[in-house]
Amino acid sequence: MLLQHRPGAIAGRWVRMVEDGRGLYVRGLIEGEAARSMAESGLSGLSIGFRPRIWNRLRADGRELIEVDLVEVSLVACPMQARARFALMGGAVAA
């Protein structure tokens, strides 16, 4: 678990990752004081870092991702997918 995709900015650790029919479900523990403080102040976005393996080009400047290698999942202020959010639940992070 990184903070804002910054290498070395460890926010905590993921304890569960499951892909379901809705997307990627993650659960973890925020262990960094800075990350916890930011989450308590309203930081609530999630974003994945990935490498595309198989994809199709779309007509307008986009692509359809078929298969990716997940590199990391970060806590972020502004996720690209607006519904990619987490909530604090005691000492754990739920998404």
C-alpha cells in the first residue's frame, strides 16, 4: 500500500485482495502516521498501478484493458475512477 503512488511512501499493507464481478476488493491496515492522518482528514481514494499485458485500442484516445499485471494499490486524493474509494474501520482499511 503506497501513498499517492510514490515509491517508498509506504502507507500500510494489504491483507486481502480479491477480484469479483464488480472489480478489485482490497482490505488493509494503514500503518503510516502521515497516511492515517490524511485518511482521517478526508483522503479516501484508491488507485492501482499496473502494466498492461493485453489491450485493444479504442477509436477515441483510449484503450480497453483485457489483462494487466497489478503492481501496487495506492491511497490517493483524486482517483481516476471516482467510485474507487476506501473507508476507515477501526484500525483497518476497507474498500
